[in-house]
Amino acid sequence: MVETSSAAEMWEAWVGSAYAKVDKNGFLGYLPKICLPRPNADEDPLAELETFDGPGPWDRTSLEIEVEDSQTLRTADGEPVRKKMLLFSGNDYLNLSSHPAVCRASAKAALAYGMGPRSSALVSGQTEYHRQLEILLAEMHQKKACIVAPTGFAANTAFFSTLGGVATHNAASKKLVAPQEKIAVFSDALNHASIIDGLCLMERHQQAVVYVYRHSDMAHLDEILSSCDLEKKVVITDSLFSMEGDFAPILELVQLREKHRFLLVVDEAHTAFVCGRNGGGICEVYRIQNQIDVIVGTLSKAGGCLGGFIACSEKWSNLIRCVGRSYIFTTASPLPIIAAAYTAAMVARKEGWRRQAVWNRVHEFVALTNHPATSPIVSLVVGDENAAILASKHMLEKGFHVTAIRPPAVSPDACRLRVTLTAAHTKEDLRGLVTALDQCIPGLVPQVDRVPARL
Ligand SMILES: Cc1ncc(COP(=O)(O)O)c(C=O)c1O
């Protein structure tokens, strides 16, 4: 057993000793970062950051879509007829995917560097642009280091394969982790599939014992933590549950962390950029970033781009770079994506009105309905799969792109419509949406004619 005081220190020691065994030859220190040719000022993808005080026409680009209308006849050329729709099903909460600065950064990076070096980050895929994005995200989450992975899914599985490495490389026998050397991982019942798959891999390699606690049930978590005598304990939760739209009881988790001395890992996939003054997620809102050991997130939702990240200590980041399988055995993100994500993170920080706007939409939705939504993810459970498909068809017919959420994303009896609100939706959009929803979800609005003309 490692003789240190706090759980955080114990974990740092375990991670450090695993890293010392993995990187015996100091490979990471030797590996040079790739520096691309310096562009002229006007070609530099990150040189200018144009921000705005309010929405522009570009904000509607990803909302006002067209879909193929399979119900109607084809055009004279045999092409399917297109139908206009308003999107209420994406995760681009701040509408950054079409922000002029983000588009420009991506286009400039493509013109200057093409897709960039194509290989795994550990071979030649990591450039100083990747590094700059990692530094920015680490700072945003008040951590010493950060790893950028190709997707949020890859970020979670990379973290769990690294956690598995902590068990393996601290075990007395490299071949088999003894039962008392395993890591006990406590996971919320509604955590994202990427967490579940990461945990399955750890179980498969006999590195972990996984305990699933009832959704957000802190009494249950407390109880199973109390009865677990494994030394290495980890709790993992989504910060905002992607299908339910409810927040994890983060302050209670922090209290339990004090009591049970576990490593606390929070997946801020749906809250990064959306919550907190600087977009640092719910951990920033509650100013508890120093009590959360590892923060996972994605650049694919409110970041409007693609990619995932793990904000953590330097020891963790070193180990992830060596053993995080979905980080090392896959090609690093292309440069236009990295430049766009860096710019999106900067814009999200500077254009605070976007965050205000998306929360205004949530309040407006609540005012228009009886629904107690607390986040931009509004989960409307309708019943079985057929009921959800019927409701979604109705919404599509009315011109609202709201899709049915079915197994395996949710249980068969809790199929639903998942409505997502963004900064660029208007009050008028919401009024139309709610009227259409009320026609397929009875009782959503007490009496339609009571929907106020003005909010
Ligand atoms: C909580 C959570 N974590 C991770 C992911 C995966 O992120 P990405 O889409 O970037 O792979 C998602 C995506 O739905 C998610 O909801």
C-alpha cells in the first residue's frame, strides 16, 4: 500500500508508478513535437478571432435544414422533393459549428497544412496545434494537463484502458491482477455507452470490479461504497445525462469523495462550453474543479466540431499517452478540426451571450409547457417504440426535426422524443414546436390556448 494522506495523492502515486514501468526508456520525453511551417500572419489559422455581441445569420445555418420528403412524388428529374425543417435534435447548443471564426480557422488550416500529418498522436500525428488546444482545455478545466482524442467516445475508452493499466502495472504479477488489487469502479446506471464500453474492457481484462449504482441515487452509492473493501475506488458520472436531460448530484458526489476517498471522474460532454462563466462545465459553476480528479469532455457537441478530451494531472496525461488504447491506436485529429475546435473554445469563452441565450430558451420552454426541464436537453417519454416513432413522424410532418429515441439508447418502455434547445432558436420557434408537441404528447401543455402570446 502507498503511504500518502489523501486519495488524490494515492492515485498520483499509483499512476506515477505505473508510468515509470511503462515508459522505462523515457520515450515520451524523447518524442519531438511536430512543428509545421510557420504561416504568414494572414494565413495563420489562429491569428484572428472575430467575435460578435449577438447572433448573426450564420447561427441558423445548422438549424434551418432540408430533408428528403419520402411521402411526396419525385421532381420531374426524378429527384426526391425536399422539405424545409427546423432542427431540434442536434447537440450544437451554442451554434458554434457555423461561426465565421470557426469556419475561417478550419479553412485556413486546410489551405496551409491540408489534413496535417496523418498518424497516431504517438507516432507523428501530434503537432503544436494539438498541443495548444490541449493547453487551452486544461486551463478551462483548471487542470495541469489535457489529452485531445479523436472523439468523446475515444476519450472515455482511452481513460478506462489507462485506468486498467494502473491496476496491471501496480499488480504483483503482470500476468494477472489479484482480486484485492483490482479497481472498484462505481458507475451511474445511466452513464453514456462509451463509459459502459470502457468498463467492459476493464472487466474483460480482469482489472476492475464494476458496481452500477441507481441513477443519481447517492444513498445507494454511499451504501455500496461502504461495503466495498478494495483500496482503489473510482466513481464516474455524466455531468448532464444525455437522454434524461438531468444533472448529476455533483455536490453530493464531492461530499462522498471526502468520505470514501475515491477518484472522481466527471464526463462533461453536454456541459462543457454550455455551463460556467468560461464554459468550464458544471464543475466550474460550483467551483469544484479542484475536487474533481479527471474531467472528460467532447468538442463534438457545444464545441460544434469533433473530438474529445481528458483534462487531468500531468501524471495521468503521461500515462494516457502511453497506454490509452483508443488514443494511441487511432489516427490523431486532422488539423482543420483542431484549429476549428481551438477557435470554438475561444469564441465560447468570449461570446458569453450564447450561454445566456441557451438558458433563456430553457426557461421559455418551461414557461410554455408543464415540463420541468432543467437543461437544453428536454426528454419527453412517450412509451414504447411505436409510440415514439408515431410522435416523431408527427413532428417531422409539422416541420420540426425531432427524432425518436429508442433502444439501445433507452429502455424499451421509456422511448421518447429528445428535444434539444440552442442559443439560435427563437421564442417563435419554441411556440411552434410546443404547439406541435402538444398534438402528439397530450398534457404537455395544460391548455394550448393558454400558451401566452408573449413570454
Ligand atoms: C456523456 C457522453 N459522453 C461521451 C459522448 C461521446 O462523445 P462524441 O460524440 O464526441 O464521441 C457522448 C455523446 O453522445 C455523451 O453523451
